[in-house]
Amino acid sequence: MTRIGENSLDLLGNDLVTQIEESLEKAAVGGMRRNGTYPLDDNLTLGYSNPALMRALVVGWVGARRNNSTLIDYANEQGDQLLELFKADGYNTLGEYNAPTYYGMDTWALAANIAYGPKGATMTTNSEFMLTELWRDIADHYNPLLRNMVGPYDRAYTRDMTGHSSVLSLWWWSMFGREFGGQPPLGEPDLLFDVIQGAAIALVTDVALKHIPRDTAEALKATGRWAGERFLNKIVRESLDTDVVRVATSWLSADVMIGGIAQAETENRGNQFVPAIVHWASDPEKTPSPYVGFFSLYPTASTVDAVAGPKTLTVSYPNTTQEGTDIFTFAVRENRSASDRPIDGDTSIIAHTGEPVGTEEVVDGTTYYITKPGADAPDTNGAAVLYLTDVFGINLTENKLLADSFARAGFVTVAPDLFQGSPAPSDLNDPAFNTTEFLAAHGPDVTDPIIEGTINYLRNTLNVTKLAVTGYCFGGRYSFRFVDAARTVKADVAFAAHPSAWVDGEISAIGAATAVATADQDSLLPASLRAELESLLLNVSSPYQVNLYSGVQHGFGVRANVSDPVQKFAKESAFLQAIRWFNNF
């Protein structure tokens, strides 16, 4: 609205302009009230860089428009303090440090302050210096061969800008062209959301580019292999009121780069925080840039000591009084070879598209999707798979195709209609759909009997003696429930992909070999819950396996975007994880 108000006042009419000003004035006052302590659990401090920069712009702009000295003074004070914090200790760092997504928002906020901020306002002036130094630091962290920034990352939605969207990539695209920087595939789902910001970015691209020095621009446009190595050591400060700092270290060569951060805190920062990460050229022959491999620490404790050095990364949890210091969780991306074969296994049995080949039958009032092995399928000695769907049920083509894939792997596969003909709509954001009511209507008291009936059908009618259960999202919870050691009607081995809504007791009761496939970008199973799941499995006597797939979101095991090689790989890998698990146990 600030941009609209600044650029389009003569087109809007006085009444609408007044409404915009009044609305922004209310937003400004609301922003001023937030100080990190009020309201409860507020986090809008100077160290929360991207909203702090935008707040200074909004408050200053509407203050000047309304000639409100309180707003003007507040914005100027914020502008001075943000610069002071940025320049603290001589390091020129934002409190929200090295965040590929939010550096994109920081860049917009700084450029917008320059373009739209009141003349003479401190933030308008200070943004010029901050924007220049921010992009110097980005260039220092950028690896032209891997087309990524070295870690650590305070907040990251992706760990590979060539595979998944990062708002910062849009700035490379806008300023220099899409052939530069780390650019994800054009059809990548996250990009379809982020690219909406392209219009706002385009309007201030010239402003940003004007404040990026020529040598910095050349470094940002560099591509391909480069000689030598470099080491970065940065102090990050988030408050002017304390002496608390964090220390970020990074080491880069062309083929390998390593980042870590050391900090002593009392609360975990969440699953976007990447305190330690290593990237490498997994497939150096891939063009126009190598396929990027990485492993990334998912911290389970809030005090972390991660230090990068030449070809080394040292990680520890020094405060052993904190929970989570007894386990280290890493996400490891799959490797690729020059042949670019996505999976070391027979992926020809996996169907992503096409027509389902099974049949539907109604047994005792429940519809089953039944699909059986062909003559050329592997011999599994009559083993079967009980396929428990996500909330979209057996009507979803992807569920039927995946069930068919289990049949091609040699398993008689039966998927019951868990929702009795009324699954969730394809658009979960449909205003007419209430997720809470839906899940309440399909709790264990309703779902367990359907699954028990299906197991009895498999055991007694199809004469199955070895039964595996596989569940996805909603169904994942029931994979756990139906290998409960205390059950009489149950499966013999289990697999769950991105399971949701499970409770601790269901994990602790597991009495058969259980494998789990998880996504690194799963709001229903974030890092904290994954750590809890792993800690519960540690006390289970049966064999278990937990695989974490990077670069994918909740639902990837069924509904991955297979036009994206990373998502396709993860879906196929999770399927083969299940097959190998079932064959072994």
C-alpha cells in the first residue's frame, strides 16, 4: 500500500488516498507497539530484519504524509538503530543473517526505503549503505560453480537454490538475467508462489542495481569453476541492549562449501534454522551447473557450536543440560552420478501417470481398491500390502497408481475407502471444507474398524500370511497403530510416509519392523516432531528406519511434482524404501 500510495496517488482520487493513509497509519501504530515483548511472544525486534526494515518504511512514509511528528521521530530512531545494529562490531551484518529467502525481502525493503521513503529520513539514507554492504556479503558467500550461497542460514526454505525457489534468486533474475545465480526450474511449485513478488521487485530493481558496485555485480554474475578458496568469519548481533553475539564461519572452494554458526540460546529457532551445512558438486558433469549434494544439521538443542574450516565441520551441543543434546539429526541429499540415473533400483514399476489397472469391490459395505501382481511380477511368496491413503482417499488417481506400483513389485495390494465415499476435497483451502471437523469425524473409533475389516479380508478371504501396511499422511498414523504389539488384528511390517496426527503412545506401542519417510519441509511433521518420533523409536525393540528427504514437502510420497527431478527422486526413493523394507522383514 505504501508503494501504491507513493506511485499512484494521482490515479486514485482523494477519498481513496485518505483511506489508504488512514489504513497505513493504523498499521504504523500497530507496528510501533510491537517491541519484542508486547503483545505476548512478540518477535518484532531490530534483529528481525525484514519486518523491521519494512516497519521503518511504513511508519516514516505515513508519518510524512500525515505530518505526524510522533511517527516521523519513531521512524528516524528506527533508521538510526537499524544502521547501528548493522554496523556493530564492524561486520555489516543483519540480525536475520544469511537467509536466502529473507535476504530477498530485505533487499526489497532497503530498495523500497530508498525509492519511496521520505527525503531526509534516516532509513531512506541509511538504506543505501546497507544495501551495498548486504550484496557485498552475498557475493562473498556465493559459489559460482554450485550457484548457491554457503551456509549457515538463519532461515532457509531451501538448501539448494537451483532446485527450489528462494526469493533472492528473483533478484539475480531481475537484475542480471535468469542465466545467472541459482535458479529453480520454472515449474517448481514454490516458485509459482514466490514469483508473485516479481512485480514489486521489478519496480525497484533499478534502484537496487544502482547501489551494487561493479566488482560486486561481476562476482554475482560469475559462472563455472573458479580457483582457490576463501574463509569468512562474521559476528552477528541481534540487539543493541546486550553483548550477546553469534559467530558464523564459512569456507568455500569451487566443489565444496561448508558453513556453521556458534550460538548459546535457550529456545530452538525452528526448522528453518540451518546452523551447519555442507554442499558439494554431486554430479560435476551436469550442465549448466552441477547437481548439488548436501547434508544439513537439524538442531535438536538451542545451544549449538558449529564451526567451519578448510574441508572441515565441527559440531557439538556444549550445554548438555538442554534437551536434545543426546542426538544429532542430519538431512542428507541423495547423490547423483554422471548418468543422472535417479534411483539405484527398478523404477519402471512405479507409475506416476496413466490409468489405474486395479478394480473396485464392495466388501461388507466398504469399497476396496484391489490390484494384483501380473505374471511378470517378482515372487513375494504371496505377501500383500494394505494401502492406507491420505485424506484424498482411493478416488485420488495418484493413490491408485501407487497401489498398482506395489502390485508390480509383487504384492497383492488392497486400499480400503477410509472415508466411505466422502474424502477431503482436492483443494483443502476450500471455504466449505472444515479440516478439524473432517478429522474429528474420521478418528480411530471410525477408522480402526474399517482397517480391521480389511485385514480380516486379506487374511481370511485372500489367505494372506505375510502382510505389510503402508500409510501416507492420514494413513501413516494407522500404519503405526496396526503394528501395535497388543493388537490381535494387525500387520507384520509397516511403512509410513509423512505421517500426521500420531500420538506418542502409538509409537511406543510399535511391535514390528517400521520404516518412515519424512520431508524436510513438512509443517505437519517439523524438525521438532521428527526428533520426538526418533526419540520414541529409540525405545522400541523392533527394527526401525527413518529417512529424511530434502527439498520436498508434505505429501511427496504420493503427490510429488514429478516434473521436478528432486521431487520425483524422493517419491521413487520412498517407494523403494518401502519395498526393500517389506522384502527384508
